[in-house]
Amino acid sequence: MAKYGVGTGARLPIIFRNLRRSAGYTQAQFAAQIGVTEYMIRVVEQGERPPSQAVLNAYGALASQAQKR
């Protein structure tokens, strides 16, 4: 499968993973909190699939929380 993070967005999977980790979540915990499968989080963070709008919003919420710290 082609990686979605090619070009400008190549760093997005890394940024997503770092946001989740800095918030203290495992992939399983984060997935359960936002109502998706752990598989979905894994493939997004590996750059194999673009995030759905719900997943993108959840990572955005983590980024917003990180800015407040």
C-alpha cells in the first residue's frame, strides 16, 4: 500500500504518534477513547492510511491540550 504521508505531509504520522505518546496514551487507549480500532491508529501513525475526520479531530484535540501545558 502506498504511504499517504509523501511530500508535504510526510511528517504527519510522526507528529500524530508523538502527540499521542506525549499525552500518555497507548494506541489501544487512544483508540478506545475516540471509538476507533487500534488498527486504525496504527495504520495512521505508520503513514499507511490517512486519518478519518474523527481521528484527525482527536489528534487536533491532543495538540490543543499540549499547547495549554
